[in-house]
Amino acid sequence: MDCGRGFNDLSLQVVTTHARKSACATAKQVSDAYGKAIRGGKQPPVTVRLHGASWKCEEKQPTNTPNPYTECANSKQSEERVLLVS
């Protein structure tokens, strides 16, 4: 699901079972927390905490794909993921 723009003006997408409005709001908060950590000097993988959940953010680059992306996965609900894509 497309949620607009996130950290570094990357496309903000979410994989979720939740309603769009709440899922996109959470995705934006995860993206902002990830961006704050990166701007603060942390290197991926980065774990951010939001509303009592940990989100592990790391760069992914599937085989035969030229552009990497960042995926943040919710440690409590593995089906919940935030993607930052160029």
C-alpha cells in the first residue's frame, strides 16, 4: 500500500493487515524514527521503537535488482513491514 513519501523523500510503502489510515500513520512514524537514527550517525541495521514495538530496519537488495530498498519489520507482528523505496 502506498503511503506517500518518507525519509529522504523515498516512496513510503506498507505491507499490513491494518486499515490504510492507521497503517500509513504508523509507517510515517517508523520512517521518521529511522531517518532520525540515520541522521544521528547510526548505520543499518537500525532498530527503532514505536508504541511498544521494535522495528528492525535494514537494507535489502534482491538478486537481479539494481536498486536496494530499506525494510522495517515489526518484531511483534512479522507481517507488518514498512518499505522505503527509490
